[in-house]
Amino acid sequence: MCDGSMLVKLMPDSVNSMLTSVTSSFVASITCLNNNALTKLHDIFKFN
């Protein structure tokens, strides 16, 4: 899973704590979009 944890670990603690909620919501949005896209692709391939 690409959750950006490595990028967060490279940041200073102050920046990390400031961006934690933003990063979490961003990752959740991307994960949701990816799951929806995968579901649609799966449906398309089922029909073919």
C-alpha cells in the first residue's frame, strides 16, 4: 500500500503533526477513488 508513510517520516515532527489529518483524509480519498475505479474496471471486464 502506498500511504505516504515514508514521506511523513522524512518530515520534522512539527510539520508531521500539522499535516497528519490532511494526509490521512487525502489518502482516504485516493483509496476510495481507487476502489471505485477498480470496481468499475471489474464490472467492465465481467461484461466482456
